[in-house]
Amino acid sequence: MSTELLAPLDLAFWHLESDAHPMHLGALAVFAPAPGVGPGWILELLGSRAAAIPRLRMSVRDVLLPVGGKAWTVDKDFDVHRHVERVVVTDADFMAGATRLAGELMERPLGRGLPPWRMYLICGADSGPFAVLVKLHHALADGMRAVAIGAGIFDEIAAVTSARTAARGRTAVPPRSWLPDPREMAGMALGRIGEVGRALGVGASVVRAGRLDLWGPSALTAPSSGTRRLATADLDAGDLRRIRRAEGGTANDILLAVVAGALRRWMAERGDSLPAADPRALVPVSRRRPGGATASGNRLSAYLLGLPVTAADPRERLRAVRSAMDRNKAAGPLKGAGAVAVLADQLPPLAHRFGAPLAANAARLLFDVLVTSVPLPRSALSLGGCPLTALYPMAPLARGQSLAVALSTYGGRVHVGLVADGKALPDLDRLAAAVEDEFTELYALVTGTDRTPVS
């Protein structure tokens, strides 16, 4: 299909963006060098792999109907060289230079007349490690879909994709009528009624959860400047499993508790007073079914969670997070104020077009920081024979908020990507260090050791 309407939630993300407030997510993938592999060849390989991903050839166009709607269409003038670029860092510390540069590149809005994505090959001055920064507009994909799209650049995924494409070319696919089966129509109608009912319930929850007594002045909720900073942290996945075995709960519960403790530690180092009430985190939840069809648009809901920064004991913070997340999961991802995406899915296109500014500013009434986990393939990955050593996900910032935290596990490590408004959080590196320090302290308390073992 060459044309596809933007789903309501995708349309919402498209209209939420402004020049000063980009709405793209991304990832910084770091690779070890391989003998005989130079940056010029990697750049060409990156371009050819990206050009072979059908979704990356799609751009957004206006449509007559529905009023206010937009559609994905194949860009007839697609040129991958407009989207893939090589940049060089001269810093002695490559990772420090790469993260600094990645933050600057994340500031740049994606051109609206072209397919909304960019890739940057970030190289050092020598033949050492290199990184690839991938930027995708949030209208193009949610976290899980972004992984599926971006994974197409890796050797292992590209080989499988090419084989499947060839197999499809050899197999005749029976035509399917554009008229749905009557039983399907009945099911769609019943599903629509159920979705509208859920949306009404979410809307009522949003109204009840909206805060007039906001968290108060904070670096986390400063006015948006449009600038971006990126910082990274690395945690040991083996140590995470040991904490989980000792304390119970999920790995995500532990990581959320670590983020809460890191915020508390960071505030103390800055000399900030602890808030009277805990800040709220929006914790996205995928609505994609494992093994189900890979829908092209965003399929998201979320939970709201009070991050227990006012609790002094790390174990107490973990217990508070576990209890709150258990309540969220018992209610399910389609209920509560956190499920604002479910509400957005039921609004007509025209409502997104004119209501986007109001919705963008209203995010501050519901939550203070975004914390999300992004699943990655468990197998080892490489690009042109160069092994992937780390992948730091990057989440978009809601307007009026200054921090988003994304986590992913790969190669025995938990990689933490922190994206911040550059003017509001110039000391983001200190917060990244606080994440590592908090994880070390929690591990020591649980296991009785003085420090986290080096893997």
C-alpha cells in the first residue's frame, strides 16, 4: 500500500511538535572497530541498509478526508543521502564527545517535507570506536516499533530481512477483498464501542488526576528552551538479576526505584530541598501483543507512578515502587489517567490539529518526568562486522518538562539514556553518575557487598 492514514495517536505526536520542541525519539548505538573497516564504507552500508527499510521511505502528506487528517505516502523523490550523514568528534574521550554531539543533533527538528528520520555516523579522529545516532519522529514509531525499524541496519537483521523478502517474491499471495467479512464488521463495531467507553473512563481519570497544586518550581519542569543534552549510565544486568532474586518484583520496578533514588541524590548534591510530594513519572506501556501483527503506528498506553524521592531508604523506595506498579498492573494499561494515549486514539483528526497546543501544555498537569524501558534483541548484533557494544535509547521530552529517562538491556549491561533540556539541566552528567551510584548502593544493601562487581 502506497498511502496510509496516520493513526490518531500518530497524528497527535505530529501536531505536538514545533520548531522549538522536536518530537523525535532515538538511540545512540556504539560499535567497536573491525580490521579493514573504514568510516566511508560504513557510511555507504548504513545508507543502503536504511534505504532498504520500506517504512523509512514514507513521508507525511495532507489529505482531503478526513478533515484535518494526514497520510503516509511513499516519497517518490526519496534520496537516502539526505538522511544519512557522517560527523567527526575530536574529543580525546570519544564517548564524551559522541554524547555531547548527539545532544546537539537531537535539538534539530526533522524536516517535514521528507521522511521524518535521520541517521548520523559519529566517528573519532582515528580508527577507534564509532557510533550511530538514529532519530525517528514519534509519529513514525513508538519505542518497540522504532527498535524493529532501526534494527534493519544490523548485519544479522538485514540478512534475515533480505531472505524473507526474497521468499515473499517467490510465493504468490492470494488477493484479499477490500470488503471485510460481515463477522469482522460486527467485531469491529463492538470493539469500537468498547474503545469509546474506555476513552470516556480515561478522560474522567485524567480530570481527577490533574494537579492544580503542581510539584513546584524545579529544574525538571522548567520552560522548554529547545536545547538538548544527552548523558549515559551503565549498570550491570547480572547485578540487577541478583537484586531481583533477593527483593522480588520486576527488573523494571528496580530500575524505577533506582531512578527515584538518583533524583533524590542529585537534588541533595545540588542543594535543592526535597519536594513536599513525590514527582510523578509517566511509564509507557506497549499495547502490542507478543507474536501479533506488527502495526505500523504507535500502540501505547502508560501508567502514572509517584517516584518515592522523599523516602530515605533505598529498599523502602523499591517497596513503594513495587506496590504502586502492582496496583497499576491490576487495573490494567487501558484504565487510569496514565492511559492518555487511549483517549487520544478516539479523537478525530481535526481535534488533534487544533487541540495540540492545549494538550502539550496540559502534560505538566499529569506528570513530571518520563521513564521508559525499551526491549532489544538478545542476540549479539554488528554493523559491517563491527560488534555493537552499547545502545542508549533516547525518549522525547514533553513540553514544559526537562528530563526523560530510557533504559535498555544488551550484552549483559543496562544502558541508560538521559535526555534533558540543555538550559534547565546543564548538570545532567551528575544525574547520570547518581544513577550509577544509587544502583551500587542498592546492590550493596541487598547483597552485603561493598561495591558492585565488575563484569
